[in-house]
Amino acid sequence: MREARRQDDLDRQWLGDATRNRPSFAEAEILDREGVPACHTWKVPAGEVPPHLSGAQALRRWQAGACAICSARPERLLVDHCHRTGLIRGLLCTSCNTAEGLGSAPAFAAYREHPPAVMLGVEEEYGSPWDGFAASVANVSERNAAHVDAAEALFGDIVGRFRISQGDS
């Protein structure tokens, strides 16, 4: 019990006021139009992430239930990761997680270029019960790159035909 309190105190000390004065969902919409994800306006905690926190735990504490792109506060956030490297980038609401994978909007590009994990200086592999938690980054990267390539091959033609049919109308 005492150890848990000590860790909570370390978390609070590390976070300080970094979770205060964040943009609302409406303010984040304006930022999005300017190509800025909400997380790029957040204060980054000073100092090192407490050693008892994993990268994902540090993100959860710092994001404090807010989506890194739109500032929405859904019941749960999804762990977003890079499919090429296998590394966690940040926590997103379902809408932003879906749109980020499909979108090339400036806010998504800025998020991918400088995600919350980079902002905090944490690096953690994405893992799930389906693909294994202990896979090496090299194996995850190779597998994820193959999945991305397969998806692009599978859906690339469909997207291309959709764009052509939209332009014909």
C-alpha cells in the first residue's frame, strides 16, 4: 500500500500541471483546421518519466483520458501504433484512430511526425494477445510492413477505382 502511494506521489510530481488548460474539443477542431493535433499544444511534463511506468502507462497518465488529436474524452482510448516500426505513438479516440490510418490531413501528418510518445521520450512496442507481447521490434517491423504492403496491394486498386468513379460524376 505504501509503495502504491509513493508511486502515485511520483506520478503527480512528474506530471505537475501538465494536464491542465488543454484545448476543448471545439478548440481542437480549430487547431485541426490549422493542421495541429491537440497534443502539440499540451505542456510536456518536466523531467524523466518515473521508472515504475511503462511507456503506455506514462502516455495514459499524461493524456489523462484525452485523445491526442481531437481532445475528445471518450470512455476509452485506443493505443495507436506505427505499423511499420511496431512502436506505440499515442492514445486516440476510435474516430481519430480510424481516420489517422486513412487520412493524410495535415494534423494527422503532424501527429505521425511528432507523436505523444516522442514528446514524452518513451519508446514501447505495441503488443496484443494475438500477435504476442515478446516479439522483437525487428520481427514486428517486418511483419507489420508486410501487412501494410498487403493492405495497400489489396485496397490500392479499390481506392484508385473509387477516385476515378468520383471524378467521372
